[in-house]
Amino acid sequence: IACEGARALFLTHAQGELIQRINSFFGFAAVHQIRIVQKPVSQVPRRSRTPPPLKGEAARKLEGMMEGIEGDKLRQAIQRLGTAVMGKQGKQR
């Protein structure tokens, strides 16, 4: 098992319980020991969670729905939500 920093120490202490749980899952002694290697673990790059901006009628409709919202942070949050929802609706059609 490759892990970083304090996780290696945690896994070393929990190694017996981990082996026991794995073996009880399989119903026989499938694992006798675990090798723990402390090294950097690469992460999968995250996708951008920002949906593409709306265009045309959908953008105008969202702007009309947001009229009267005064708080900038609330307005931005609702615009992100509306963009995500209305963008998905457009793809389904």
C-alpha cells in the first residue's frame, strides 16, 4: 500500500485489523502480510466544476429570474446554480 505521511504510521498500527477484515471478507486467509510504502501518491486531476456559461435565451431567462437579488455573493451562487441546472436541461433536449 502506498501512502503519504501520517497515513503510513496509522496503517502500520491498524495492519492487524486490516488483514483480519480482508480475510473475513474472503472467508479464508487470503492476506498474510501487508507492505506499506511511504511515498507521494499522485492524485487524479479534478475536472473543472464551473459549467460553461449560458448563451442566448437561456442566459436572458436566468438574468430575469435573478432580478431583485441584492447580495453579490448570493447572486453569484444562484447564477452558478442556475447555469448548471439550465445547462443540463439544454443537453437533455
